[in-house]
Amino acid sequence: MANSVTVEHTQLTAFVRTVLLRCGLDEPAATTATEVICYADIHGFTTHGTNALAGIYAPRLRSGSIRPDAQPKVVVETATTAVVDGDNGLGAVTMVTAVDLAAAKARELGLGMVTVRNSSHFGSAGYYASRVAANGLIGIVMSNCGAQGVVPPLGGVQRLLGTNPLSAAVPVSHGAPFVLDMSATAVATGKIRAAQREGRQVPEGWLVSADGSTTTDPDAYFDGHADVAWLGGTAQTGGAKGYGLALLVDLLCGPLAGAAYGPRPQALTETEPAEDVNIGQVALVIDPAAFGVADGFKTETRTLLDTVSSSPAAPGQRVTYPGAPEAERAAASYAEGIRLPHHVAVQLVRLGAELDVTVPVALAEAGPA
């Protein structure tokens, strides 16, 4: 049985958009969300694209826990800042509203920062930063996981924080821009779930137990015997860096945005895990022109990245930079089709059947899980 299925990108895009319309989104919102979702699969982030559509977005839109008719609105605004209330809608739609507003403010005054409250899972953080960089601006975005706790604080045993993803993108004169898309943990929990579904072990260093021992069994995370490691690993190997980064994201996306956050007093006495509702997000956009380097900035960034890529590589290795491998994957996706894990294809076939949406032939031929 094949481990992946390849589907033509326009067919997948049409399928996703139809699913979102069936889930109650209007046409503009469905078009926006489709672009965000398919960006993830096109660039190789297959845990955050149609996998999330089948596992998170469609079920919650259909149940009403994410409002399909939400109307994001600005509730606080200054010349350079704003707060957007997502109205408990789809995170992709809300965050595009926020990042576009931040970009407009940056174009006018050099800097724009918008916080978001009452949002939901927004997919691949890199989409939003890349959206900004494509227009010659520098983008920094981040999100917490609402009140949900999926990782203990460094040295602790109770899951209080999220993986807290963040992305930064810098424009270049030509070629692939710099796009950093990461979580504050060693890996996103979606990749652990994917390994579990595919019946494979995870790499050493992803999971660590309270006594400091490591495991490669993905079940250990879901049954509570191990936790996802912080970026950097243990306290002795630099885990304080990832942990501190996660706290920073929660501080900015929680209290500053007026949204929920995991490390709250109630969490210490709750017996049931909190849900990832009222998620907070931040979009920060910088216009290089405000620093007097508009003419040469993108050329200099290209020179910097090319120098890194041209530096001597270790035997059997390749020197590159964040954003370049993903751009190569995207080019292949457009030319050859988007590769999806088999289990994602099966989920999409089931979703299509539930919503009476015709699935692309390549997905329909995936067969049973």
C-alpha cells in the first residue's frame, strides 16, 4: 500500500473550497481559507493543511464550535495598532484580516501590529508571513493554543502551554524568500499524531518523560507517559530557549491580545483538559522603506541568503535556509501534484462522502485506511 497519494493542485483546491462552502462559509471566506489550507499541503506541511480540514475545521464548523458565519471586526485601533475580534470564526479568515490590516498600517507609517482574540487554529503560520513578504514587507506572526495545555513548563509535569507556533518572512529581490515557520517545541504535536496513525516511531528527541528518559513511541505522548520536548531539549541542552519562546508567545497572544492562555491559575485545579478556544494571535509587519533601505534591501537580503547557500557543506550535507526547501516542494507540487499522506487522503474521502462532495479521482483511489 502506498504511503502517499498525489493529487493535482487545482483539483484539491476546488475540493477544499466546496467542502468549506458546504460547512457554511460564504464565498469570500471559503476562498481565503482554501488558500491558507492548501498552502500548507503545497509547501509540505501536511499536518496543517487538509489534514486539519478533516480533523479540526470541518467538524467544528459543522458543530458550530467554530462559527461559519463569523464576522471578524476591529474593536480597538490606533494609527499603528489594532485588536481584531475573530467572533469565534475560522482562524485562517481572522488572521488574514489581521495581517492585511497590519500590512496597510506598515505601508503608511512603517510599522503595523495587530493582535487577535476569539480566534481558532489558523493552520500554517508561514502562510501569513509569506503573504506579507510577497508584497515587499517583513512579516512576523504567532499564535498560542488558547487555554489548551499540551506541554508542561520546563521542569514541570502539568501540561500548561501550547506548542505556540511563530513565523517570520523577509522579502528578497528574486528567488525563495526567507520564511521561518516553527513551533517553540521540538516538533508540532500533529506530527506525533501522524506517526501514530501511520504506525511508525518518532525520531529520538521528540518525546521526553518527567524523569528525563526519552522514547520514540508516539503512543507515549497520548497516554501521558511522555511529553513533547521543548526546542533545545532538556534544561542541560538548551530547552530553556524553546520554553522561554513559548512563554513569550503566550504573553503576547494571551494577556496583550485579551485572549485565553494556558498558564492560568484555574488550570492548576481543573480535572478536564481545556479546549483550544479564544485563541490569541499577533501580526507584526515592518516596511523596510521606513528605515531608508527600500532600494537595496531586497537585493542585500538575496546576497546574504545566497552567500549562506554557497558556503562549503559538510560531506553528504547541503547548506540552505528556511524557506528554500519549502519553495522547492511548492514548485514540485504545482508541476507534479501535491503529495498527501495516505491517511489524510482517506480522511478526505470520508469527509467528501459525509458532505456529498465529489473527491478528486486520485484521492478516491487511495483505498481503505
